[in-house]
Amino acid sequence: MVSSKHSEELRRLARSVLQPGFVGTEAPDWVLREIGEGLASVVLFSRNIVTPGQVARLTGRLRAENPELIIAIDEEAGDVTRIESATGSTRPGNFALGTVDDTELTEAVAADLGRQLRTAGVSLDYAPSADVNSNPDNPIIGVRSFGVDTKVVARHTGAWIRGLQSAGVAACAKHFPGHGDVAVDSHHGLPVYGADRARIAEQALPPFRAAIDAGVRAVMSGHLLVPAYDPDLPATLSRRILDELLRQELGFDGVVVTDAIEMGAVAGRYGIGGATVRAVAAGADAVCVGGENAEEATAGLLVDALADAVLSGDLPEERLTEASLRVREFAAWSAGISPARFAAWDAGGIGFAAARRAIRLTGAVRQILPLVTAPHVVELAPATNLAIGKETPWGVAAPLGERLPGTTSVRLRRKDLLPHATTLRTRALAPASGRPLVVVVRDAARHPWMARALADLVTARPDAIVVEMGLPGTVVPSAAQIFTHGATAASGIAAAEVLAGAL
């Protein structure tokens, strides 16, 4: 017979390994109650953030229940931003930093982010993406990666981690063992990384080795199948990958965090409770949940699932205790860092400088720029994925209008281009008659509808200037092209400065 005391202790252990999200800009009563009963972590998303002062008050209220509470955030400081989701990131993101290829700059940008997060009360950041974007059709990584070259990604992963952690915020390298060579979004399905072990060791693992060498405090598992190591279970649920590969072979001794456990790649097959139990049994120490399922009921379901799994023998109690201890050791470390030792963050100065350095130009740029007449800007916008969440401010039209009053613009999506030719004539080409035309795209090579619309526009207007704010895979015979290597607010401002002659 299991005593009520033992049962309650199991539930307390279970709470300590969860990292749930919640809805609202103030701490919900259920979260405060769960912290009092053993919850050791929470995670913030853009829905929890309005202003820096509000976030600091929120984190202060949460830590009033437990001064050692781990407060995590999914902040990549690029196209995926939470802390600046309302305004767009003042930093250019990983792909731009890899394009510049100055590790001192990368370290400085990450340190600046770390100071901002530390001021807000954050202690763990689910970043950087250490994935090598080796598959150009990858629907989920793209400009979140430092690049397509493993060596570039490895050195900038290490630099980013050193920078962030120098500001007292723990980094979390993701998505182990590498999410860059797949063609399925794990929010919806199960990606397969079909390389053999030799190829994986050469292509995907070096950035994670660099992360460990840089002293990374956490590693996030990826929801992808890697048959070379485990033909049956996704990495998040695989002891062969989390323990034998990450712990034993690579020597990582920090906290292993899961990617959001409600994602389709794992929850779709095992249920959210089943995936949670399997992840902890495989070697995960903390379970991220609540990007989508952010209710009290979900947290309660997972606590019950973990405790019941111990009682049924599906999850060894020693493994749950080990995971809880590792989380609490991390919490004690992060709580012991005094914010007073860190300088104030730069409020975007270093980020804008980095975005400017990432700009690349082709064509007759020097002959046709700067623009002296206010242009018409056509922005072709793809649907955002769940990693980005709600669409954050991006593009060139707004910052260009500030520099060239009279600039007009239209933002078109796939659904707007039916019937295609009529829309382009009436909403894109007609307003640009007699004026410069600027066409802004985002990963045109990955979106056939966008590539077709772009080709039609530059065929009708060979003098068009094209700004690519995603991966630079499409080169068209336009008058000039500007590549920003990311679609953050900082990148849009840098492109506007080029167009208006301020850069």
C-alpha cells in the first residue's frame, strides 16, 4: 500500500520537473499555489509580456513564492522573440550574425540580450538554436540557425552562449541532436533525420559539442526521429539519444529540457501525459509545456501522470528524483547570481549595428540608390509558424516611410493573390506607376506562390528593387537586391537605411 505521504512526495517531485506556461500578464492564482506546492519553474511567452516594467513586476511576484524559482523564456533575439514581440526584435537574429561571422559581435549581442532578460527577472533562455540549416526546405529552422556551414554554426553557438551566460542568464542549446536537416515541422508531425552516425557526427553534433565546451547550462531535446540512434522513439523520448549520446558520449552534465511536450510529433502519438512520462524516463530533467496548453488542468494532468507512472513501475522513482535534484541545483545556482554585478543593456544599439553589418547587396545598387522619390512598397508575407507565434512587426515599409514621407505600401498574403494577376495589377503595380517599386519577400525560395508573384512583379517592373528578408535563395533579374538575412525590426530598419541613403 502506498502511503499518502509518499504519494504527496511523488507529486511534489513531479511538479518540480515541469516548466509550464500560463496565460496573462499577472501571476494566476493556480501558478502561485503550484509554486508553493513544489513547482520549480515557469516559462514566459509573448502573451505574458507588455512592458519591461510589467515583466519585472510579474517575475518579482512569482519569486515572492520561491526566491529560487526558475523563470524561463523562449527568446532567440531574432525572428522568434518574446521580450520584444510587440515591437519586433532590435537584434538581427542568428542567420544574420552567422553571415557577418564575427564571433565577438555575436557574443556582444547575446550579452546585451542577457542583460535585458536578467533585468526582467529571467534566469533561463531557451536559446540559441544550434541547428545547422542544411536542408533549404526546412519549414521550422531557417534564419533561426547561424547558417548552413557546421563550423560557422559551431563557433557562433559557443560565442552566443558565452555572451548570454556572462550576463547571468543560462543558455539552452536546441534542438538536440539537430533539427536542421528535416522537412517536417515537429509542431504538426514527426520529422525524420535519416543520416547515418558518421554524417550526424560531422554535420549536426559539432555545434552541441561547442555549446558544452562553452559551459552551456541546459540543452533542449528535439522532437525528431533519428533512426541511426533509435529507429522507434523521437529524440525527446529516447534514452539512447538523451543518455547514451548526450550524457555519456558528449559528456553533458547540465539540465536536459524538452521542447514543448504538447507538440504533435510526440503528443500526437503518445498523448501529452504519455510523452511526459517517456521523456523523463529517457533522461529529460525538465518538461516544457504551455506554449499551447497553458491551463491549470494540463499541469495537474502531468503531475498525476508522472506520479502514477512511478507507482505503476513505468517510471523509476530514482530517475524522477535525479531529474528533480538537477533542476533544483540549477535553481540554486541561478538564484545565487546577483543582478547588481551586471551593466545595463544597450537598448538596441549593438543589435542595430549588427543588422547593418549583415546587409548584402547585388545589382546596380550604387547607381539607383538612394531613392529620391517616395516609393510604393509591396510586401509578400508568408504564414508564420508556431515557433514564431503571432506575427511580430517586420518589413521595410514602415521604417522607409519614416525616412521618405509619402511612401505607400501594401502587404499581400497567399490568399490575397486570387485571382493572382488582378491583385498584382490593382494593389501592387498600379500604385507604383511613375514611382520606384520596392518588393519585400521572406523566404521566397520556400514559397512557390511568393516566388511566382515576385517573378511577375519584376517582369512587369525590371527596375524594381527586391528586399529578401529570409534565406537568400532566390535571385531575380531585378535592378537591385538587398539581403537582410532575417526579418526582425532591426533588419527592416537596416534595409530602409540602405534604400533611403542613410547607410
